[in-house]
Amino acid sequence: MITNFEELNKTLTLDKANLIILGGRTESGKSTLVLDIVNNIGIKENIPILYFNLETTKDILVSQLVCINSNIDYSNFRNGNLDDNEWENLSRITKQLEESKIYIDDTSNISIQEICNKARKCKIENDVKIIVIDSLQFISYDKGQLLSRDKEIEEILCQLKKLSKELKISVLVTSQLTRTESIKPTINDFHESNAVMENANVVMLLYRDEKENFKMSISKNDYGECKDISL
């Protein structure tokens, strides 16, 4: 089980060297989906996973994971407004999370060089099976080189692809899409669409249809079918 969506699980391949890019517009739900993937792999499957989140602190992420697994409303958790059963669930899930193999790094403005170095170390020490990064636009590049941001992103994706091959594991990274009049996004909605197409093994585009239902468009898939999935 990778996600809570059976059809998506059949499409994703996370047991080999594999660069997966999950694109979505602002507030499309991509960070929530990624956290669900981290939770399923790290807690429910107890598989070692390295999770870089460049927008949210580790404390908040841990709190969100606790709430997901204990069925506690996040606002009630923050306010401490819990009944006895919820406190008991909270204690049990907190212990389970502490014993899980989810390794969270919330370093802001982290460089691609730092990500690669930390990933190599975590692979050696903890044998992580997948790396998740949220999100591409917040990864910095070597400040000693004068490159355009488009060129930096191209180099970052190239290094992530090489990292995946070197460590023989999947790397899943989220990326922001530009807003267009079309409800359904395409690969061309990436700011760096050529770099995405060149480096990614799998490209997934998350969006909401006219009825606000969540959909996933598999727009590139080196290991299987390209299709639309209802979430």
C-alpha cells in the first residue's frame, strides 16, 4: 500500500530507481497527498523513508501524522480539546510514530548538494527505500554558479535523477504548476517542462474537475500506462 487510492497504487512504481514528479497548482492538495504517501510507507508499511519538507516545520508535520493515524481533528489537537479516548489514541500513535522509520528534514532553503549528501548518509545509516521532497521550487542551487533559475531547476532535476540511480531507490518530488484557464493541467504547465520531460520517469498531475472531485493525470510513465485516475 503506497496511498489510500488503489488505482494510483497500481500505477506507481517505488521499488526501483525512479524519479517521480507530482505537479499541482496552488492548493491542489499535492502536499496532503505526499503526506499520505509518507504515512502509508513509513508507518503502515514500516518502510524507511526520508522526507524533505521545505515549507513546513518538523513539529507540525509530526502533529499532522499523529492526527491522521489517531483520527483526531487537527484543530482540536492544537487546542488540547480531546476526550479520554482521544488522549489514549494520541499516546499510542505518538509512540508508534517514534518507533517508525520516517526521517524528516525540514531545513529551509536547502541546496541540492545538501539533499544529495543527506540522502547518501541516510541510505547508509538507515537503508531508506524512498526519498520524498516537497517541493522542487524551494530547493536552492550552488550560489557560486551564475545560472538562470530555469537552468538551476534543470540541473536540480538532473542531480535528483542521478541520485535515484546511484542509491537505486525512488525519488518523489512535488512541483508547482502555472495557473491556466484549463481545468485539467498538462506537462506544459510546468515552468521547466522540457527538464521535467527529460529527467522524470513518471509525471503525475493533480487537479480538481468541474465538480471539485480530485483527479490524477498520469502524463508520463516509463513503467506503465498513461491515464487519468479518480481519487
